[in-house]
Amino acid sequence: MIMKKIILPALFFIALFFGAWYALSKVDWIRIFRIEKIAASTEQKLGDYYWDYFSKIQHENKSTKIYAPVDSIVTRLCEANNIDRKTIKLHIVETEEINAFALPNGHLVVFTGLIKGCESDAELAGVLGHEMAHIQKGHVMKKLIKEVGLSALMSIASGKGGKAASETAKLLSSAAYDRKLEKEADLTSVEYMENAHINPEPFADFLFRLSKETKPGDNYLAWISTHPDSEERSKYILAAITNKSEKYTDIVSAATWQQLQDAVKELQ
Amino acid sequence: MNTAKTFAYVPGEHEAEKASNSYLMSMVALIAGLHLPIVNLVATLIFYLSNRKATYFVRWHCTQALLSQLSMLFVNSTGFWWTIRIIFTDEKVSNRYFAYILVALIFDIIEFIATIYAAIETRKGKHVSWIIFGPLTNIICRP
């Protein structure tokens, strides 16, 4: 009786459920709902919105002396890691703050304070690689969805964000991603550097050095103070270097690096 | 899915109303709790517990409503947590995900219609026994 009235009908419905699921999985819903196009268009609108916001409150430096060496580092990392260079939109902003951050749609914002705080092109490459990893791994949109919510993001993308939009802009520039994503970005940066024959050790040195210099309330070291446990990070970065015996090459010449340093120092 | 059968006795007006309410409760909870599937179950469970000492007809229908909610809890919870994983983790939207949500939605709609039908019929004092859940309720709920 139990078999006939309960178990068999139950098995029939379970089979019906999984059968319908399997059959419907064969339909290309992603294409029907145009998911990828909608996601790409939303990210593009958000990226443009946020960059527009930052470019209004801060001055972008487009001088060749500063832009070209940083662009060389980004290009080298892109070429060695099969990243389309056109997808990374590099912006150099004049400010004393040691910071760099990624915005949606591949906008990579680098502060002149960060360039000044780096002692070598490899140190700068480590930070740029870290931010490029956030872009490539889709961390930027993930962070925004987590912090702001999907519906609020859609309204910002459609230009109805109001005050919430400027609040989230601050979130992108001054708050770290969660621990797991930060570690992933660090380790991906090491991978990018090794593929590009750039020594990742200076990246670890940079984190270690600045973590020692950070004092509570020190706003100039934003990239370090918003990324906790810099000492621990430098340790796992060193541990992640696989090709320790590899011959690394410079990205820009010593003279070009010096010119870049002189140019950013002249700004202040 | 619904099969009307005769009950052990003819329920009174008050019993019919209470039994019908158990389905209404699960229906309202279903509408309110679709985003958080556990809401459906908790609401129906509270109604079931508060009617533990009610008459056989009322208890029987509260039990059937609870069992049907329980079955959909697994289906809806899976869909809910899958969606959360897509939003907050590296999980990507896929054709499998859309297919699952669609099938879950179809099953939810079928259950919703069955619940409305059961609420109307029991309100008239008629006995409604669902496939699977009816015989299962007969085993759990004794006069």
C-alpha cells in the first residue's frame, strides 16, 4: 500500500523534476535572456559613470613623461598574460595619496603618490598587477553587487543613482575587497609578474616596507591601510614565487624610471 | 494532483473553516516567503503546532499542508542558495541554473493552484486528499 500510494508516485515526481530540469538545461537561456550583453552594457555604464565622477573631483595627468612608463608596465603585464591591452583603461591622477584602484569596465586608476612611493618599476608592477587581477577576475562588479545590491547598481547604471552613486564611488577607491579576493589578486599578480619575467620580490618588499610606515589615521597610505595584514601578505607573496632562479628583466630603463620619479616629484 | 475523497465523518462548519485556513496560511506564506523559503515552512509549522489538539479533520489538513510545504522547501532552498552563490561568489549563471529556477517555478505554481483548490473545497467541508501527501498524512495523523 505504502509502495503503491507513496513511494512510486514520489519516485515519479522526482524523476519528472530531474527530467524536466535536464531537458530545460539543453536550452541556451544565456543567449535567450542576453545575459552577457546586459552584464557588459551595465558594467560599461557603471565604469563610465564612476570614472566621470573621479575625473571631475581629481586632476588626470596625461603627460607622456608620467603616462608612458606606467603604460609600458601595464602593456608588458598584458602581453605576457594574454590580456587585451585595450580592455585596461589606464588613468593617472595627481594626488599625494599612495593608492591605486580598479573601477568597472577595466578602468585602472593610479595615483601619482603611489608612483612616488615605489622604489622600482617592479614594485609598481606588483600593485598594478594586483589591480589588474581584480579587473580580470571580475572582483569589481562582485564587490559592488555585494556592498550596494543589484537593483541599486542598475539604477546607478541608468543614471538614477543620486547620492548613493557618489557614496559607492568612495567605496571603490577606499575600501578593500574581502580577504579571499585580496589574496587571489595578490597571487595572480605574482603569476602575471613571473609570466612577464618581472621579479615579484620587490612587490612583497613594497608591502612590507609600507606596512611598517603606516600609522593609524594615515590617509596618505590608503592602499596599505585599506588592505589589512600587509606583513602577512608579503610573506605569502614570497612563498608563492615559483621561479626563484629565473633571470628577470627590467621593464623600463633606470634612466626612464628616474625621469618618472623626477616628474611626479615636480608635481608636488 | 487533488483527489476528493470522503472523510471518516462529516466535519462541522467551524472545523471546515480551520482546515481551510491551514491551506490559506501556507498560501500566504508561499507568497511572502518565496525569497526566503524557510518562511513558508515556519509559518505552516506554527499553524500546525497551534492546531495539534484540534479535531481530526483540522489536524489532518494541517498535516497535509505542512508535508507539501516541506517537499517544496528543499526545491526552493536549493534555488535560493544557488542564487546567493551566483551573486556573492565565483559561481556563474548557467543554462542549468535557469532550467532549475524554471522547473522550481512550475512546481511552485502547481502547488499554489492545488493549495487554492484545497482551501476552497475544505471550506465547503469537503475532504481533499493529495497524491503522495494524502496517504502519507493518513500514516502520520490518527483519529
